[in-house]
Amino acid sequence: MKTKYPNWFEQYAENIFSRHLNEFKGRKVDFLQLGAYTGDATKWMFENVLTNSESTLVDVDTWEGSEEPIHNSFDWKNVEDFYDEKNSQWLGESRLFKKKMTTDKFFASNDKQFDFVYVDADHTAMSVLRDGINAYKSLKVNGVLAFDDYLWTLGNGDVMKDPKPAIDALLLFYQKRCSVIEVGTQVWLRKIS
């Protein structure tokens, strides 16, 4: 399946996922992904980690893009169609739950706890902060919380448009409630209380 959209997951995140999600392989687990884009990470997780037939993944995305300049060139209806096609098997098995909405709306109605939460939706600091707080609340003890694009910047000099200040604040707030797994291009934490 060819696409005109970049596979950022394969380029920047697949190796990190391989290192840190192996512990969940074959177990009955529930994952949450905030920001699904074309579904590259979704497909990889089902093929490599969510191999237990009772494991689930909830993907939350607006499929409308964001302020990132590259997003202006994307046909977001086509991006969503590509996601649907790529992940039709798991959608059909009712193991993948696609939520086309903002993360705020999702968390306002969510009462489920997850073993893994991946935060890669709106990259503005305020949104990442809200998503991180809500993700932590929705994470089981011993669950893993990961943030993408820790070092990414919009490049316009306004740090409030970047994820790093929010992730740094969360690292400070949750330093006694999480253990650090990795800090690099992504930040990975384990909830300990």
C-alpha cells in the first residue's frame, strides 16, 4: 500500500516502540493512541504487540491536521481513508476503536484504564499538557506513557507551540509518580503510583 504521506512512525519511532513495548506482546492489554494520522503505528502495534485476540487499541484523531505547515498540503479526508484501509482488519474485528474527535472530548467521556498511552496529537504545549495529565489519569499502575516529538519544534520562536515545555512540566509534576524509561526524541515513563 503506497502513500504520498510521510511515514514518520517508521522513520523516528518504530525502533523505540520495539524496545519498550515488547513486554506487552501476547498479553491481553488495552492501548490508547492520541493522534493516529495514517495508522502506521496502529498497524505496527497490532502486528507486533497486540497479538492477543482480546487486546484492544483506541485511536483518537480529528483527521483535520494542525498548525504544522506540512499539514496544509495534506488531503485529510484521504489521510483518514488511508488509515481506514490500512487498519480495516482490526476495525472489522472490533479490536480497534476509532474515535474521530478531539482528545478533550474523548477524555471527557472516557472511563477506561489503559496499559499504554501514546501522546502524539496536537503539539502545542497547552494541548500536550492537558493530554499528558488526562493520559496519566487513564493509565493503569505499571502502565507505560509515551510522548512523541519531545525535541520537535514548529520553528517560529514561540515555545508554546512546541511539546517540550509541557513534557518537561509533566516530568517535574510526576517525578515521584513515574519512573523514567527513556528521554530522547521521545519520552517514555512508567506509572508507579
